[in-house]
Amino acid sequence: MLSSKTKKERQLIGCFLFCPLLLLFTFGIYPILALIEYSFTSWNGLSPVKTYVGFSNYIKILTDPVYLKVFFNSLIYFIAGFIQIVIALFFAILLSTKVKGKNFFKATFVFPCLISGMAVAMLFRLFFSPGGSFDSLLELIGLTEHTRYWLGDPRVVNYTLGFISIWRHTGKSFILYFGAVQCVPLEHYKLAEIEGASWWQKVRLVILPGIQIVLKINFILLTIGALSTFELPLILTNGSNGTMTFLLQTMKTAFEKKMFGLAASMAVIVSLVILAITAIQNKIYKGVEDD
């Protein structure tokens, strides 16, 4: 038999948990369940009638080249994100040592993160416009024949957007890596120096194992970011010239074409892809840790 004191404690705990659990169900679990339900229907978002269509929405997305093509754009952003991680990691390690002007360089990396997405888009729209700053720079160094419509040429526009993404988001990765490198115990560095380790050996045997958790988190964030790219292609090109991303395609399907059932299916698919890639990454990292 539970004592009266224990019962009161459980009742008190239940009272404190009721509101958070209610909010979690209302704004977290219920919308997910509703989204999954909508994905099996044909619905315009306004009509009270939802027509059940089974797996037709999923079959259309997985077989229609229009929807499959946008995954290639996500791959470009993933590669850009990987380059961003390499750059951020290199400079985080470099600036954690005694380097002149390190505060200036740290501020240079972090500054783009403080600018709003709209401001970044407008800045690079002017920078890459025909006859703009970038074309003027190419003319200055004698590469006039390489000037082109950087935000209008389907052959290069996605790479241009990928470059902008690297410029804007490298600072976020830099902050994570720089903080993680600073947390590696000094004793590990001193022991490596006593053993005569080179700079690369310190990085490979001391720093990288010490920041493995941050590396794992950043790769997961990279995957989510690559699949959910939305802001830059929306503002700079509105998804034209082959710059449509999966999330942007989902939003346009829902709010412009009024096909909420199909858009819900797209949202479910991208969520499953993110979960699958995250699970694979966790398994890879777990295998590395076991070794």
C-alpha cells in the first residue's frame, strides 16, 4: 500500500506534467498524425470533404521526374554543406592556436550568421547580377569571357546558390567546432607534444576524437539543412531555372496549387528520408566508437 505522502507526491507530479504533455500532444503529436492522415487524401485545404486516395500521392512523388529531380538540388546543397564543414573545422583548429589577428578572423566567420536571410539574398542578388560586382571582378582579372547570368543560367545557378549557402552558414559550424576544440583537455595536447606528434597527428589523434560528438551533430544538421533548403532559392529565383528544392516544392504544391494531400505526402517522405539518413549516420558513428 502506498502511503498518503507518496500518493500526494504522485498527484503533484501529475499536475505539473499535465500542461506540458497537453501542449506536446496539441502542437507536436496531433499535427504529425493529422499530416500523415492528409497524405492519404486528395484535399484542397479548404473543402470539408477529403477524398481518400490511398498510396496514390506517394506513388506519384516517387515516380514523377518533376518531384525526383529536386533531390539532385539537395545533393548540391549537401556537398556545399560538406565543404562548409571542412572549412569551418580547419579554421576552428587553426584559430584555436596562437595566431595574430585571431579575433578579427573569428568575427569574420561569425558575422554572416548575424545577417537575416532576406538581407543576404538581396546582397548576393546585386553581387551576381549581370554587370554586377562579381562580373566586374572577373573583368578586372582578365576573365571577361566567363561572365554569365549567374542566377539565371540553369547550368550554374545551383552552384551559385550553393556558394552563397557556404558563405552564410560556415560561421555556425565554426562556432560549434571552435567551442569543441577549446574543450579538449590541455593535458592531451601536452602528452602529444611529449610523444613528438606532428600538427597533423595532433589533429587526427587528439582533436578529432575529442570533438566526435560535435562532428556527429553537425553532420545531422547538415543533412536536415540540405533537404530543407528553402529561403535562398525562394528569394533569389523563386524556384525557377531548375533551382526548386524539395521543401520549396512542397510549399508551392500546398499553397499555390492547393494540393494539400500531395504536399503532406512530400512532407512525410522528406521526414522519413531525414530519419533514415540520421539512423545510418548514428550506426556509422557507433561502429567507429566501438573500434
